[in-house]
Amino acid sequence: MKRLAPWFLLLLSLCAVSRGANRLAVAGASVTVKPGDNLSALVQQQPPGTTFAIKAGVYRLQSIQPKSGDSFVGETGAILSGAQVLSGFTQSGQLWSATTGVAGGPTDRGKCKDEHPGCHYPEDLFIDDAPLERVESLSAVVPGKWYLDYSSNTAYLADNPNGHQVEVSVTPNAFSGSAQNVRIANLTIEKYACLAQFAAVDGRAGSDWVVENNAVELNHGMGVRIGGDGARVVNNKLIHNGQLGIGGGGTNGLVDGNEIAFNNYAGYNYGWEAGGSKFAFTKNLVVRNNYAHDNRGPALWTDIDNENTLYEHNHTKGNLGPGIFHEISYHAVIRDNVVENDAFNDINKSEPWWGAGIVIAASSDVEVYGNTVSHCMNGIVGLQAQRGASAQRGTPYLLRNLYVHDNVITQDQGIAAGIVRDGALGDAVFNFWNNRFSNNQFHMADSNAKLFAWRGAKLSYKDWAAAFNGR
């Protein structure tokens, strides 16, 4: 075989390097996006791995399906909005009306509280960024409420729209799809018409999505939904969403440093699913350094077959449900959190079944330590009801191997610590399932108050300590 000259081999090598560099340049291209551009169309035109630098301004009705490796990075003031501005109002009697761009007929999902029967419809109407309450009939429209007639796509309201910005959400989500390694950063993502259990940033089908430093707010369902593997939701404001700030499932997820607040404005029944967050079917979920406050429902909630959950260094305050709630799930560590003034619900029921600062419900192998729990409806409680069995594992949901130790609990009412069980069940949860409390500090206004629950009775601290060796 004839040998190639060295200079020719060098030329071939340089050409190969050049072609590789060109491929990298195209795959890693950066595209500047300006107000008026169609961001969704730009994504479809560019190769995977493109960075979209989004300039300040409002981008309306954009619904984006990223490609793998894409990044979306906003300049300060970059806003993705799922709402259209309404204009051309006409007045008839006490009502104003305008035609909307809502497509299709009514869709609904979720369970509403009785006083908010229209919560399950995904569209919201905003006056100067404040959502009005959705009602189900024209006759129910009064100031602060609105109605959408799907047959004519007409919105009706009793508030005078003149001199105000009126918007109606019409687009279901900002980001969705099955791409991998997507980054979404420094954006305001607001007013998307997502159904309950769907999200404005809906990464359930993707993997390794990074959502960081965004304000995700005023979206009807969830702000962010995670799924797949390796989701990272970091340093966002997940506030004022209609159902939940964040939720979802997946493996190796991280929820870190977010403010999760004022969620469930639409009025969903939070016993069903609403409030700050709710996760299901996760493995190795880490929830840390979040400030979850003033949610209409639980703050941080893992429910149904979550395995190896870590809650640490979170601060919860003023939520209608528990600060931290681990329900019908498995191994978890709940440590070094500050939980205060949580679980005072709006149904005037104060038993542990209705909430506490930290609740472990029919879950096994949970350790709770190093937490400061102050002035909640109840302190730290374990619950055992008849909850059936896991469809995945085939094993019953039982409160086993609960270890609560080295916590500081300040409690003036309710139950400071203990376990309650369904009256139809036996005492195995107390006698045989290795549930124990030790070395906790209790601060109570009345040391003789019966603030401890065990075996169906309420005990004073003296009796609790004597019977359970200082538990």
C-alpha cells in the first residue's frame, strides 16, 4: 500500500478538526430573542444544544418544546406570559364583556373547595395582575368574580375594566416535552392556563431539567412539575400559583433554595392536592433550603411511594396544612428544619389527623431529628390509619421504625408529640413496630397539660417521660 505523505496526513487532520469545530459551533449556537420574536418557532428552527438569550420584554402565548441541550436564559425583565390582553369591552347593565381567544370547550380537573366551585377550569382572568375568582354561571358574577361563556368565548366581569390592564390566560404551558438536559433560567413565567396537576414548566417527560432563578407565578395549576431523572429546581420564586408551587415525581430530584408561597389561590381542596408542593413516586428526592410559607395547604408534601426522601434546612411558616408531611411512603430523613405556626386549617378541626408541624402518616423507616417546631396546631406526630397497600410493592402502608429524637418543640395546645391510630386498629403501632421518641426538648406554658398522645390516651409530660424514658 502506498504511504501518504506527512503533509497530506496533517491536512486531513486539520480538516477533521475544522469540521468538528463547525459542528460544535452550530450545536452550541447562541440566538438572541427580542420582543416580537416567535420563540417557539425559533426553537424549532435551531439545532439541539442552542442557547436562547431572551431580552427584556413580554413574550405572550409562547408554548415551547425544547430540544435536548437547549438553554433559555432571560435578561432581567424577560417575561413569558400565557395570557392575552383583553380590550374592546362593552357594558350591559352592571356587567362588562369582551371576546377572548380561548380555544375549545370547557375542560376541568381536580377537586374544588365548596366555596370555590369554579377552580377546576384552567383559564384565569386578571385585573392589574390580581386573579379574579372563577364562577360557573353568569348570575354569580359580582365584583371580584368572573364568568367565561365557552359557547361564545366571552368573558364577563362586574369590575369596571376602564383604566386597568385586563388579561385572560389561554395557553396551557410555557415549556413541556421529553428533551434532556434543558436549562431554564432568569425568566418570569406567568399566567399560563394549565390544568391541575399540569404545570407552566412541565418537565415530567424530560430528564435532567434545570430550572433556576425564575419567578413562576400566577399559573392556574402547578408552577413547576418535575419527572424523569435528575431534575434540579433551584433558587426560584414559586408563588401565587392556582394549585401548587411545585410537584411531580422522578428519580434523583433536587428542590433547593426556593421560595414556595401563597399557592392555591384557585381554591382547590388541599386534602386532595394543593398548597406549596406535593411529590409522588419519587426516589432519592432532596428538598432543602426552601422557604415555604402562607400556602393554602401543606407546605412540603411527599405522598404515595416516595423512597429515600431527604428534607433538610427548610423553613415553613403559616401554611394551612403541615409544614412537612410524609405520607404512605418509605425511608425518609427529616432534619434541621424550622417549622412554625403551621397546620391551623380553615375547617376548625385540631386533632392530629388534621395536621401538625411535621406529620408522618403510614410510612416506614423515617428519622426526624434536629428540627425546631414552634406554635403549630400540633407538633410532631405519627398517624396510622387503614391505608391499604402499595400497588408497586404489594406491601401495606404502616407506621414502622419511626425515630423522633433531638428536636425542640414549643407547644401550648394540641399534641406536642406522639402517635395516634385508627380506633379500629390494634396496638401494634405502639408495641411491636419500633416507633420511638427520645431526647426531645419540650417547651410548654403548662407542664401539667396533656399534650402527648400514646395508646389512645393523652398524657402530661411527666407521665410521658416516666412511661417512655423521656421520650
